[in-house]
Amino acid sequence: MTNTLKILATGVAILIGGMMPVKADETVSHYAPEPSETLQQAVDNFVTYNRKLAAVLERDPMTTADMEEVHQFTYTLEIALARINAELGALPEVLERVHKASEGDDPAALRAASGVYLEQAAILDR
């Protein structure tokens, strides 16, 4: 095999090798998220890290380090959103009970449904 063919074969092998899937844990650093063990903690993390994200997005030009910072923030945001969804996922159903009760002629039922709704929604009323 000539030198040119050897170089070409090596280049093709490197190119194909670079296209092969690699396990994520071997190539990507993962960050430890801030815990969101309670709904309050999740909402606090959500607000705080969205503000941090917005601040980074205002930078111009945006560097690779900025993008990595956003990447790190997403770990905490994902955990926070999962907690919020788990805790408040039924909130639309509770609001629908308020809606239905408001259509009737029963103030006690409306107060009961609204009380449950407002108690669950209070965490978002910052």
C-alpha cells in the first residue's frame, strides 16, 4: 500500500471511529443538580436558575463557557420542573372543580373547591 493510500485509510478510519456512538458517561461531564426535595425548594430553584439562565443569555458574544454554564443550570431546572409537575400536575383538575362549582348555585361547594385550589396554588403566588 502506498503512503497516500495509508494516509487516506487512516483518515477514513479516524472519521468512522469519530462517528461511532460512545457511552455518554465516558464523554460528557454531568453536574450535580441542586436538590428539589420539596415543592417550595423546587419553585425557589426554578426562579433562581431561570434568572441565572436569563443573565447568561444577555451576554454578547456568548462563549463556550457561557453555554457550559447554561448546560449546568439545566440539571437543576430539570429536577425542579419534575418536582413541580409531580406536585402541581393535578392543579388544572382542581381548578376545573372550581370552574364547575362556580356554574352551580352552591356557595359552599364553590368555597370548598376554591379552598383546595388556592391552598395548592399558593406556592406559586410569590
